[in-house]
Amino acid sequence: RGRSKDKQSIYKTFKSSALGYESEINLNELEGFRREIYEVLIDILNSCDISKTFEKRRELLSVVKDYFSKSLGMTTRAANDVTLWDHSYMTASIMKVLVVYRILEPDFVVSYKQEIMKEKPFNIFAVAWDFFGFIEQSHKIPDITGRIKTVKEIKEEIKHIVEEIYLHN
């Protein structure tokens, strides 16, 4: 995903879209973002009430996602289309799967990342439905709006059940 000589200058760093459109990142803002996220994190931790764990988790993830989406996972060109949020969330998800699998299967030991897929290929869990089929059953614009809202609510509930209740992702 890019050679080390393609590393961008600290004076001009660009974020790329998957289609190659680049936009410059203001690196001076990142220090302020870092301080703000620490303040929010400290506030959340200081006011942590065990009965509001899911609510605080969502609040924290929202703040982290907001700030981490403004930064890059890598600055090397050809890899500068992945935000720090995308990279961190993906890495944490994979790590949690491996830790849980290690707990369930104590003999599962991997020395190198290339061995993981050879040892135990993991599957992707997905929930799918015919979104457009559901939407096209609408006859009026308010129906479309209501159905889109319903789909968003269903997606949030599925996410809550899978990520928060069962996986704590």
C-alpha cells in the first residue's frame, strides 16, 4: 500500500478518497483535536455510572469517531484513504475476535499474522435485507421518509444487540 519513500511531508499532508480525490489535512488542527478528545474522555470517565455504560460507550465512540475521522491511519500515498477511525475500529474488532477465540480455544497460538487464516479461517457475520424493495413499497414521500427512519432504527437496534450486548465491541 505504498512505499516508504511515498510518505507525505509534514508541511503538506493529504487525505484521499477511495477514488483518489485528495484534500489537504490541516495538521495544526490535530493538536487541538487531541486535547479536546482528552477532555471529553476525562469527562466521560469521571461521570461514569455503571447503569449508563451503553450510553457512555456510544457517547465516547461518537466523539472518537468524529475526531479520528479527521486524521489518517497512514500518511503514505496509496494508503492515505483510510482514516484513523477506520483503521482503529477494524484493528480493535479483529483483536477482540482473536482474544475471544484464544480464550475459547487455548491451543490456538499464532506466531505470524499470515498464519491466522491458515489456522482458523474466520467468517463475516452479516444481516441483510432488501432495502430498495422495502422502500419501493411506499406510495408517498412521507412513507419513504418513515420507512428510511424505520430501517435506521432497526440497524441501530441490531448494532446495539450484536456490538454492545454480545460482543462489547
